[in-house]
Amino acid sequence: MSRISPGFLTLITRHKVLGIRTTSSPAACTDMKMILLVALTTVCPLYTVALAQVAGVLVESKDRVLTVCDILRDPLGFDGKMIRLRGRLSGTDEGNWLMGAGCPGVLVTDGYVWEPMIFIAAPASRGQIHSVDFAYDFKSEERGRKRYRELLRRLPPSCITWTYVGVFETRKEWSKLMNGNPNGFGHQNAAPGELLTKEVVSVEAITGCHR
């Protein structure tokens, strides 16, 4: 594991060297935190997340790809956040869902067992919880569908995954019922969460999956 020399730590923590005077100003403190974070992570990128937490700066990994199972293990932890989500795509005339694999019963609310799936929604969907400042990139979908058709020549749909970027949303409580079941998202309110989609990132074959 990479190490940071004591001399380097001494250097970057001296406010005279950094050019920041000691002050109680919140703005100056934030500047200090940012310079400390940038300096340390430049030397040792492995410490990026831990150092960000120490500095009080939120660092999000835009390249981290999450699965449906990852999200549904802690749905409120991802509520309202921009994420990169991957899964098998299932669809009908009523809409599309990303399906989780290998985590049946991953989410239970008030005794109700949800199917591991997330509804794919437009960023201006009726009834959406969070407001967003982006529109759906239809050209990214065209590219995705072209790649999907290419993969279908040698693979079944179950061997293909779609990766989307968007804002995930779910509900904080499920007391409201629709036809006796919790009020979820998508067709028949069947999904425990939805993704307000920004774009299709990739369409890929699942390694080792065959007809």
C-alpha cells in the first residue's frame, strides 16, 4: 500500500505554505479542506474516499456501477442520488424495468416482499418525487438499441445487460396501498423504486452467458 511521508504531511498542513491564514471563516475552512484533499489524493489516490470523509467533502464516484440488488439493499441510501445502474432489461407495452439477479426477497416492507426490479422512467414522469434538471438523451437509446440488436444475433436477451445513468427514487414509507399492495412505481405499482433516466451508457454481453 502506498504511504505518505511525514514530511509531506507536515508540509501541506502548514497554513503558511498553503497560503491560507488561520481564520474561523467557513469559506476559508472549506478552501483549506479542499487543498488538503487534493494534495493528499494526488499523492495517494487509494485514500480518496477516506480523506474526503475526513475533510467533510462529498466525493461521488461517477464510474461506480451498481446493480438492482445493490440499490434495494439500501434504497433510502440512494434516494435522490445520481447513479449508474446495470441490469437485465425486461419490458412490456406498459414500460421497462431493470431486473435484479440472485437476490429474491432483498426488500420487504411491512411484510410485503418486493420483486427485485427498478422501473425505468422518463425524467418528467407523472408523480415523480424528485425534480431533475436534465432531459433524456434519446440518441443514447438509439445507440443502445443498435448494440442490443447486434448482440441478439448470438445471445438471448437474458444474457444482455443495460447500464443507465439517472436519479433513483423510492418512498420513505409504504402505508398507502393500491389494490391492497404498497404504492410502488411503474405498471401496477410493482417496483419499489424507479430511475429517472438521463441516458443509456452501455449495452453489454454477460460474461460466460450463452444460449
